[in-house]
Amino acid sequence: MGESATGETATGASPTDGSAKGGSTAGESATGGSSAGASATGGTEHLTVRREGATLVLTLNRPEARNALSLPMLVGLYDGWLEADADDAIRSIVLTGAGGAFCAGMDLKALAGQGMDGQKYRDRMTADPDLHWKAMLRHHRPRKPVVAAVEGPCVAGGTEILQGTDIRIAGESATFGLFEVRRGLFPIGGSTVRLQRQIPRTHALEMLLTGRPYAAREAAAIGLVGSVVPDGTALDAALAVAERINACGPLAVEAVKASVYETAEMTESDGLAAELKRGWPIFDTADAKEGARAFAEKRPPVYRRA
């Protein structure tokens, strides 16, 4: 999973026992921007949570360590994913980092609960030894779209989390990479499986086997991120994308996302059959009728998840 900003490294083992574990209301739009309408809804000392209209914004908040992953951060992340899944008023999620960094990887000392930062979360990890993988989107996929807003370093465990997001926007100076092999480690956060499915295999293998850093423009050229924006504007750009998602029918959005991932490894014929099962029920919803009616009446639709 990577190397932290503090120089510690992690192998992907469970933070508590050292063993690896495999495996706004509906109808209203988000406000957009980076502060308007914001309200806190939970989080931990290393993970802040706020609402921007119908978007849940999760911020990795440990800037003194370039947002290296800690127990408070992982617990907060997982709770954020669960909050988004459970709350139908949330239509999208934006994941970002504080202090000009996204995430510099793992911090073994913090993950082991050494020091005050992690002690009160150890019971959560003991109760669910898979929690860190769920937090990192290795063993959990939110049903709402996740937009990543990346500034600064997004390396090792940061690049592994990134692969669990749906849409990725990077600032011009953002950096990416999987450094594990340079430390004699294995990128066990899912990269040997996911990366080759998301970018061409030759690029995936070069990233995995050399452990070199990638600038934002190169990451975009190989398909790891979708767009590059001026430094300091990735969050606003991600919120703008989320706002567009929020304006769409939520049942349709969630069904489309589910279909894309469900059919990714199917044959074309099996995938097309699965798509019909996912897609046809959407046409019978009240939201589908509202979309057509709003188009005919030349007004914005008001979707109610029905």
C-alpha cells in the first residue's frame, strides 16, 4: 500500500494483527463551489466531512504528514462511504486532501494505533479487520459516484485509493506513482489487479515495476486521471462535475454506475443481458416520466428517487 510521508512503509497487513486480509433533499441540486452551503456531518480528526448541496465532500486531513493514512483517517473514510450509501439525499461524493496534498501513502505507526491518534479507533479495527480495505475502496464500492480532486502527491496508497474512484481530476502539479517495489514491498491495495484494467497493460506494468513518479499530464495521457486543471482548482472542478451528476436522475445514475462495474469482466453477450436487467426497470420509474415531462415543458426536472 505504500510509503508514508514520515518514511514508514506498509505492506497492506491488518493494522491490528499484522495479517493480510483478502479478500439538500432529493430533487434539489448541489450548490457548487468550495464553501457555499457547506455543513459538517461527522468525520474524525484526520477526515473531515461536509455537505455541498447533494454532494458529500470527504477530505483527508493530515496535512503535516501529506495526508498519510492513519487509523482515524481510515475509520472516517469508511464511515463516510457508509453515510453516502445510506442517505438518499446524497447523490455524489468528492474525495480530496487538505493542505495541497492528496495522500502520500501509509503510516505504519499511526495505523498500529501507537500514540493518541489511533488508540480510540483500535476497537473498530478489531471488530472489523477488513475495515481498512473497505475504507481504501478495495473491498467496498459506494453506490454513488465518487469524484477525486487531486492536488500534490497522490502516491503509493494514494494511487491505490484513486483506483477505487470513478472520475479523477488532478491539479497541474499533482504526482502519482506506486513506489512499493522500490522498498521491496508489494502494492497490495489492489493495484496489480485494477491498474491493468484501467490503463493499458504496458503502462500499468511500467508504473508497477519501476516505482517511478508520474506527473499529472503523463497520468492523464495514460488514462489514470481524466483531466488536469490549474493548481488549486481541482476541488472546484470536481464539485462542478458532481453538480452535473446531482442534476441527473439519481436512480438512473446509480444503475448506470452499477452496470458499468458489473459488466466490466463479462463477455459482451452476458454484459448486454445484464444491462437490460439493470436498465429496463429505470424506464418504469416516476423519475423517468419526470425527465421526459420536464424536457417537454422546457424546465429543470425535479427527481424524487421514485
